[in-house]
Amino acid sequence: MRAPLGLRTIHGQITALAILALLIIIVLAGPMLERWVRGDYRVMDIEQIADYVQTIGDLLAVSPPEEREVILDAARRAGWDLTLQPLSLSEQFTTSSPQWTFWGSVIEWLFPPDNLVSPLGGWRTFLNGHRVVAMRVDDATMLVTPVSSNPFLTSDFAVRGSYSLVALVTIIFLFSAFAVWAIMLPLRRISRAAMNADISDDGEVFEERGSVEIVALARALNSMRKRIAIMVESRTRMLRGISHDLRTPLTRLRLKAERLPANMARDAMLSDINHIDRLLGESLDYLRDSYRKEKFERTDIASTLQTICSEFVDVGFDVAYRGPNRLIVNCKPLAITRAVTNLCDNATKFASSAVVALRTDAGTMIIDVIDDGPGIPEIYRQRVLEPFFKIDAARNDANAGFGLGLSIVAEIAQAHGGKLEFLDRQPHGLIVRLTLPAG
């Protein structure tokens, strides 16, 4: 059974949380804490003292002089320090004392007395430096009792402050839990899904559950991802069609060139045609997204790497394998083959020899392609991963390509949840490292 629409929104949940906090404070926690405070601090606050003094003063006002001492003696036996003083002594009352502190003023400002009838001289009255509560008895006398100068005991801080403390702690706890459960966890789930999202996956990347706002955000991100996928697919289809259609006139040019008399112009023309054909093949390889849709499977990656090295050796390149004879990992075998082949192809273009090294470390497999070529300058090691970027853009020899090989390798590493690094080899050369999960 689904909750009402109002409770599925963050606004509604915050409102319900505030109401729940008030119920906890008023019905449960506040009264319990008040009883505990009153049980530990059996001190009357200044309002209760004033009520008691007012009551005794009213009795004294209607009693004959001979009975006043009897009433005062009875009150003293009950623990009250009550004295009758001349009313003229009230002229010595002050509203401050050396014993009074700044925090005392703050406490009494935050928790003022509720009684409408205030004592003689006000609620904060001092006589000879000591705080007192005085009530008028008649035109000539007043009833005076000393009280504590500690505002924590004489004010409503112990009772009303307990409610405030409970309210603060309860609201902080409930809203912190709500922020984690209703906002932070869904946002982290969406952020994690965005980091691991694969645009070639047809499923829903962002899980649509939670509050109305979180569901709306996930739905919007899923919709945006679908639109991006459609846009990329349309662009890829167009470029793939252009690259494929160019093959037909290029084949006709090759056939016509091959029928020309053998001379330097014919050889140059065939070289250019072969170069264009390689560029088209590189473009089609980049646009082909088979490595994205390929499924993970258990593969003997050591055997795969040995096969790649053997193929390069068969065509005359010095490429050696170094590593275990057998290593079973969970990966996309065709994608790994394509990535390592691209790295070896780059190494053979610019170096005289290369080594493909395989090892495992802490749940990861590390594939190093090591060569003795000129390497890649530090400032270009991030840019060479961008499609169509070449360090020497002016170079246009037979080996020149579009600069897509390393971009494909970087995307394959990302699809495996791994990373691609460039390291210096001493005394010269380059180490291209693929670090991939070995699970």
C-alpha cells in the first residue's frame, strides 16, 4: 500500500517529521525529563516562592499583632526564612549585585516569570547584596525572605529549559536521520549510478524510488541519458555510413591505379589509397561499439596476450610476452584483445621492440606494454586519450592515423572499471599500464 501523495514529497515528509517531533516532546520526553529534574532538584523557583510569601503576607495582613509571631514561627519551623521588615527599607532595594552575572541576566530573559503579580521591588531585587523576595503586608511592614542568586534554580530553566533541550536534541536527531535516509542516500545512489553508467546499456540506470522529488530527478536523468544515447547513435550511424560508403570509390581508385604502368606516380597513388583505407578502417573500428555491448566472461587472459604477441611476431615485429602461462579472469575478451592490440600497434610504430607483461596485485590484473621508443611527454599524457588528438598533427606518413587508438583503449578500461596510465621507462621508452579488476 502506497503512502498518500503528500507524504511522498520531501515537503510533506518534513511536515510530518515536525509533527512527530512535537508529539515526542510534548507527550513523552518533555514530561519525563521534567519529573526527573524536579526529583533531583527539589528547589522552588521564584514564582513559587513569591506565591508562598504572598499567601503568608495575606494571613499576616488580617491577623492581630500578637498572632503574627505565631504564624511566622510556624513558617520558620516549616523551613522558611521569613522576617517582617519596615516598609521604608524597600528604598534600599537594588536591581543588581556583585554576585549577579551576565549569564544570570540571559537566563532570566529567556525564562521570565509568568506570574502577573510581581513582588515588591520586582522579580530581581537585592537587599545588602543578597537577593530577596518581598511582599507588602500593610502600610508600614513588608514580609521578606532571601532566595538563591543562582538563576538556574530560581528561574523556570529547570522545567522549561528541559523542554527546550529535549526539543533541540529530538529535532536535530530526527532531521539528521531524515536527511540521511531521504536525501543523502538517494543522491549517493544516483551519483554512484552516474559514475558507473554505460550509455550502451538499454536498462534504467537510475533507480526510480524514494520521494517524489528523487523519483522525478531519477526519471529526468534516465530520460536525458536516453536522449544522449539516441543522439550518439544517430551521429555514429551517419559517420559509419560515410566511412563505409567511401570504401566503394576507394576500391575503384585502387583497381584503376593498379592497371597503370609501373612507375613512381603509380606507387605513390597506391600508397595514398592504402593510407586512406587504413584511416577509414580506424574510423570504423572506433565507431564500432561491440566492446561496449560485449558481456563479461571467464577468460584465460594469459593465453590471449600470448596469441596477440605471436601475431605481431609473425609479421616481423619484436613483441615478447612476459607473465604466467595461465590466468583466468572475468573480463570482456574481445575488448581486451582490441585494447592490447592497439597498444602493441602503437609500440611497434615508434619503437624497435616491445614487451607485454602480465601480473596480478590485490585483486587486480595489470597489463604493461613496455617499449623502447621516444615515449610521450608529460604534458600530452591526458590529451592523447582524446579522440582525433595527435602530438605531431603535421605528421602525415604512411603510419599516421586519426589518433583514435588510445581513445578506444581508455574507453575499454573505463568499461571494465579500470584505468589507463603512462609511466616512464628508464633509460628511455614508455610503459602503458592497464589496471583492471581481476574478478
